[in-house]
Amino acid sequence: MCQQSFGMSQRRACQLVGQHRSTQRYEPKSGHGDEALRERLREFSRSRPRWGYRRAWAVLREEGWVVNRKRIQRIWREEGLRVPEKRRKRQRLGVSTVPADRLRAEHPDQVWALDFQFDVTADGRILKLLNIVDEHTREVLEIVVDRHIDADRTVATLDRIVASRGAGPEFIRCDNGPELTANALRDWCRFTGASSSYIEPGSPWENPYVESFGSRLRDELLACEQFDTLIEAQVVIGDWKEDYNHQRPHSSLGWKPPAVYAASLSRDPTPRLS
């Protein structure tokens, strides 16, 4: 600035502002392999527009890149690949057999969390989603997508999951929606031996794992895709579920996808809590 505005020499300008001339003359150089790495990160950002640099770093490590997280963060910012900002009390209480704030999943199939989400198709008709998550492994056990899901459909879905896995939950954690406090679900818990843990009305933070999953589903898919038909929504969301379970690194699982983490655990039967 001094050189351009006042016609000073570089030496005189550096003396005036107290900056060493070697600093002024320094030209940043890209590290070895930066171009290939930058191209891979740009490709990654195009295919995963809602993922940040931490998950990019985890995926690149799995691909064999020897690079630390800070370098990925620096290049991510230089390339302008930051994730865009996100787009934006029931009075009926279910009867809990264990307080929500005292229940913590310590092994697979101990706690299954249930929650509903809503979206719309292009014609404005409602889509209702039932999300079921294993709290310990973070696996998405099922995402039911339909126009209407009642208590009987919820119970039928739970039965199907139990049949496919060969094991049911020790506890189910859910809110106080009418589908989840209906007699059908209470009877299912009684017949299968599962205990219930209902959160307090208007307190979604007491059901954090499925709520967190729902926010990822909203952010990475529902807020980005427009579904023309119910069938399209079922197929696309089903594909995303498989990708989430088998490909998406999860920070709380040591950057492993939920299915990979679950496969690494012992499947020895654990005594059920009384």
C-alpha cells in the first residue's frame, strides 16, 4: 500500500511499517500433492455437499491419504468448501418404566429410540417418516415412509425388525405422540418384555440420538431433495439410509460408519436388565 500510494521503495516501506523484507517477499507454495488433494476435496464436496472437513478427513484416511486434520481444514477453507448454514408441549404422557434421564445404552439392542418426522411431496401432500435408531451403535434400524403411520403400523415395523435381527430391545425411548402412547405399543412392550422410557413433554433433548439422526436426515437429504411421488421418496430415503449406515463416518464411533462399528462388537448375549 505504501509503495502504491506514496511511491516508496520496498525497503523504505518495510522500514516504515516494521515488517521484515523476507516476509514481504515470501510467496506461499503449495505442498507436495496439494493439487491432487484439492481436486479430491472438491469432488468430495460436490458429492457430499452437507458434510464438513472432519468427515472428509475421515474418508480420505480410509482411502489411504496420509494427511492430518489441520491440513484438510486449511485446504477446505482455501477452496471455499465450508458447509452452508442450515435452512431453519404435548400434555399426554406415556407411562415410563424407567426415567429417561437415567437410561444409557451400553450395548446393542439395549435401547431403541423412535421418533416421527414430516416432509411433503411436490404436490404438497404430507410424507410421514418413522425413524428407529439403536442408541448404542447409532444404526438406523428402519425409516418407514408413508402418508400415514399409526400405532398398528409402528408395532408391525417393530415386529419386522425383531424378526430380521433375531433380537428385540430391552427398552424403547420415545416422546408422547398419540401413536407412541397408544395401547397397541404398550401391549407390544408387555408381550415382548421391553420396557418403555417416555421423555417429558416438550423435551426433545431427552431423546437425543434419534433427534440428532433426524437433523442429519433433514440437513443432508430432506432439505436438498424434492420428491415427486411417495414411491420416489421411499426409494431415495431407503438408499440414503443404507449410505448412512455403511458409508457415513460417525464422530462418536471413532469415525466409523454405524454398521461397521456394530460389526466390530461382540454379539454375545448380554443379560437383560430386570
